[in-house]
Amino acid sequence: MSLYSVMDIAGSAMSAQNVRLNTTASNLANANSVASSAGETYKARHPVFAPQLQQALQGGPGQSSMRQSSAVGVQVLGIVESDKPLVMEYAPNHPMADENGYIYKPNVNAMEEMANMMSASRSYQTNVQLADTTKQLLSRTLRMGQQS
């Protein structure tokens, strides 16, 4: 695997973590929203990732296990809504209450979202450091060729 492939992998990972940070920010921004029905209530969203390993694997046993030109990265398959139950709260005096006096709140757990945000941020930071180290290695390799 070349150092350029490492940059592609780090780039795909940073892009995936950016999606994760954006969905987490959206969840936190809507955590305290209120609706008058379950259908209108915001539902927590989470990205689904898949390693792109199948694209990089080649042939069967006995053959080279990785193609030289292909990098194994991360792919965002999509964003799914959480299937956790919504929070129903009895608040008959609330202006958004339904005919039974209930308001509906999102199924967003702020603690989980903060943990997701910290994890995504750390992962993003790790991949930035990986890309920087790779850049330094490429630069040193080029300088070695100049000294000869």
C-alpha cells in the first residue's frame, strides 16, 4: 500500500466522521423540540458506515490479497432514524398539547450524543494526525532522493 493510499483512507474516514458530527449536532439541536403528534416529532438520526474492504479484496486464496491501486476506506451507507420510543409527556396547558393533553419529545439522549460527538471528534483528530504524518513521510522520502 502506498502512502498516497493512506491519504485516501484518512480522507474517507474524516469525511465519514464529519457526517457523524453533523448528525450528532442535528440531534442535539432538536433534543428539546416539542410536537403535538408522534408523526411530527423529530427522531434521532445515526449514520451507517461500511468498510470498503470488498472493493479492495481480490480473487481467492493464493492471489495477492490487496490491489495496489485500491485504498480501503470508509463509506457512508446512509442515515437512519432511531427506532427508540418517543417521549410522551402529559402537559395539558402546553400550547402544543394534543386533545388528550400530551406533548411529544424526541428520542434523543443528550448523554449518548455527547459521547458520540467526543468519539467522532477524536477519530477525526486521529485521521488528521495520520494524514500529517503521511505528508511528513512523503516529504522526507523526496528529500532522501535529492541528497543522492
